[in-house]
Amino acid sequence: MQKNSARWIVISLVVLLLFATFSLLWGQYPIDFHTFMEYLGYKLFGISSSDTSTFALLDNIILQIRLPRVLLAILIGSSLATSGAVFQAMFVNPLVSPGILGVLAGASFGAALGMLISNEWFVVQILAFVFGFLAVGLAVLIGTMVTNSRSTVMLVLGGVISGSLFTSLLSVIKYMADPYSTLPAIVYWLMGSLSSAELSNVLLISIPMLLSVLMMVVMSKYFDILSLGDEEAKALGINVKLIRIIAILLATLASSLSVVMAGIIGWIGLIIPHIIRMAIGPSHRVLIPLSAIFGAIFLLLADSISRLALSVEIPIGILTSLIGIPIFVIVLKNARASWN
Amino acid sequence: MELNPIVSVKDLRFSYPKREILKGVDFELYQGEVVSLLGANGCGKSTLIRLILGLIKGKGEINIAGKELRKYSQKEMASHIAYIPQYHNVPFNYSVLDMVVMGRVFKLGLFASPSKSDFEIAHKALKTIGIASMASRAFGELSGGQKQMVLLARALTQEAKTFIMDEPVSGLDYGNQMRLLEMIKELSSLGYTFLKTTHYPDHAILVSSRVVVMDEGKIIASGTSDEVITSEMLRDIYDIDAKIVTYETRQLCIPIFKS
């Protein structure tokens, strides 16, 4: 059991590494593996057998263009999938995700507001997080206001309402934004794209994103217990309120920051946890780390398709929806067994 | 019996805004006892055990192993007392082993995850309960009786010496009811202390060292089943006529219909 889960995690990490490497090689200017290894050897150890003059070009393509993009895809994919799995555990509701709960809409409103009132990137991030959290709070409030007990459908409905509210507020921002500069910036950013990634920005945002994903992985042992309900979890020696609020904050932070970096990328948070539950099992000790890894793989794959499929780049948010929706329909049909 | 009770409750009161549930309860649970709490629906049995577990807060004094309940962290409580709820469904269909190892999690540090030895303890608990072969089965697909056995195994992994069970046999078929009661008896002979609520006087007679009867938020009787379970008591509590007969050495309740 325990050995199995460790094996799954190692295998999927290797797959992720392979995909990441290929993503660095694939593109309008394909790089062959041999050249890449030589470039790597030169960069890391300063050794090279061939002409080093082409390495300046590779520097530009790999370090400036592809690496930040690959890193960002990994960060965002794993943030969204992990947050989705955590939200599903915290609300004991397999139908929620950062998108469904309105977090992505709230964060996009917050980020757009930040772009409108300030040039500081930090302000944009903070506002995205604050409004992401307000959105999930509102969804829960609506979900519990109508019925006292915990209802799967009411929470989804609460999320839909909360998400719509923040989407309309976002329209107000768009209406007020300068149509020649801020408005197009907001619109393109919202469609979801990884193409604007710059290495320094990505490295900076990777710190809070990675930390929240890692913390969710660390806390995963508590999530099985929390999903049994508050009283039983308490009796099993768990500080229910503290763990629940920290987990929700972490999931909100990770998914809000993904919105700041690449707009709304839907469906990953909903489908990845379901696929893993169906394929491997529901225990969060395995589900959370594997969601992190497979979320990253999924987004890397989607991004490669978006770059390579057509001569123009398809916004990644549109692509994940197009892939995610049919998958979710299949999942819904088959998944009932794994969540009763 | 030892002098210091594991659980000691003095003048415990609890009310909902419009209804008083517990009206001053004094109760003690000693090491090695198997106490059955008997009483009609709404008499306050479940409220009493939830108060003792610290799941809800009331007025009055509750001491666990000589220390006030409110001075315990959730973690410390779990190492003294294990709670076995009524069998239930789980939202995600965990394996039996996953369910059992949950009893170990409160002992782990923030950055640790269940280790090999935690899984060994879980396997051992399943063996003690006699369901070792079910380890990799899905909890959601078990029968009610099997689920209760799994929850008992989980309680064992907590390494607490006192088990509190809320209507453990409710919803189980007759065979599983008896198997569960037998398991309680077996665990009690291994040194575990039990406090359980029950709706069945016969079950209280079968497995208890002491029977405590509650009525309208108060404890009205406490003693061995011979002393406590009488025709008068059954009439007072349940409003039924019943005869208590002795077959060999065991008491039996025979309800008598009015018509």
C-alpha cells in the first residue's frame, strides 16, 4: 500500500521530467536531443565538444522563451489540480474546484482591480488572493444559508452565484478601463496564456505557489480524516477548524496566484483529482501529491498542443476547457463508485 | 476496581435554546468496566457521551483521568479515549487499511506521514479484530457489521484504553449484533474499558459490568443488570410491560403485549 503510493509518485515524477524536457525541445524552432544535451553539458559543466557559437541562440530560445513557460505550466497545473483536490476534501464535495467555487472569478476581479489602481505587481497578487478568498467565502455562505446541512448541490450553486457576481464586477472594471491600454491587457490576460512568462517573474511567484502546494501535500494525511465529518475528526485527535481554514487558505492562494500569472485556466482542478481517484484510489495521502504532478503534466501537454497544433497560438484557457469538458462528462459517468 | 475514575462527571448540564437535555448528571467510569447506558430516545444518552468526548460544551465538571476536560488538547483526548461512531458511509471510498491507519495520524508530527510501523500497527489491529483479510477492500462496500469492526480496529490503533461507542449495533443484522457484542466482551477481557449507549436491555444484560439508566436528562439507576433491569424500570422508561425471567444464570426480557 505504502510502497505502492511511493512508486506511483516516483514514476509520475519521471514522466513529468520527460514531458518538461520535451517541452523545452518542441516548438517553432525544434532542438534535437543531442544538441540539447551538449548545451546542457556546456551550461552546467563548461564542457563542449562542438562549436559553442550556436549556444547563444539556444540561450535565447531555451532560457528566455521556453524555460519560463515550462516552469509556469508546471507551477500552475500543479497549483490548480492540488487546490481542486483540497477543496473537494475540505467541503466533502467531489463536484467543487477553484473554478466552480468562484475562486478563479474572484481572483480575476481582484487582479484586474489591482491592474486598474496600481502598477505594483504585488498589489495585483494580494488583491487576487483577497477576492479569491471572498469568493469562496460567499459560495459557502450561500451554500449553507439555504439549507442548514451540508449539501453538495447547494455549494455548487453557491459557487456559481459567487462566480457570476465577480464576473459581472470584472465587467465593470473592463468598462472603466482605458480601452487602448489597460482593457486589451486585461482581456488577453483573462483568456489565459503562458506566453508572457518572464523567468524573473516566474521564479518570484514560484516561491509562494510551490510552498502552498508543498504544504497541501504535507497536510494530506489530515484530509482523509476531515472528510469523515467534524465530530469524528475531532475524536480522532485532529484540530478540525485550524486545519480546515489553513487548507482553504492555501488552496485559495495557489489558485489565485495562477490567475495572476495566466488568467483563468479552468477544469484542471476539477478533472485531475477525479482521474486519479478513479485510477489509483481516494486516499489523500496519494491523491494530493499525484494531483500536483499530473496537474503539471496535463498543463504542459495542453500548452504544447496550444503552441504546436496551429500556426497561431490557441489561448491555453480555451484549450483546457475543450479538453476538460469531455473528460469531465466521462468522469461524471464513471466516478460515482469512487465517491458513493 | 481502581479508586481514580477514568471519566468523572459532576452536575453536568446541557441545553438547547428551547429544551434542557441534561439536568445535572453525576457519572463515573472506572478502568475495566463495560458500562451500558440505557434510556428512551431523547433521554440524553448521546448528549452525555458527546460531552465526555469534548465534541460539545455544557455546564458542569468533566474530568478525564483526574484532569479537567477543557485542559486537554484534541490530541491528548484521542490518546485517552477512542470514539466509535455508528457505522456510516464515507464520501470517498477509502480502503479498509486507509480507514484504520487514520487512528495513527494524530500521533504524527506536522511533516510526517504514516510510516511502516504505523501500517504494521494497523494490520495488527485488523488481526486482533479478526478482519485481517479485508485490509485492501473498499470500506464503502462492506456490510454495516464489518464497518463497525473496522472502526473498532481503528480505535485500537489509537492506543487509547477507553472506548466510547454510540449505539454500536444500530442498523446491524442479528448475527452482526451478536458478533460485535462478543468482540466488545473479548476486548474488555484484554483490558479495554467501554462506555456504550444501547436501546436493547438484553444487550445490556449480555455485555456489561454495570448498567446506567437515564430518563429525562438524569441518571435514575446504576448497578449490575440484575439490580437495575426490572419490570418496573422497563415500564417507567419505555412504557411497556415486560417480564424478567432467568434462564440458567442469565436474565432475559420478555415483553408482554397488552392485547
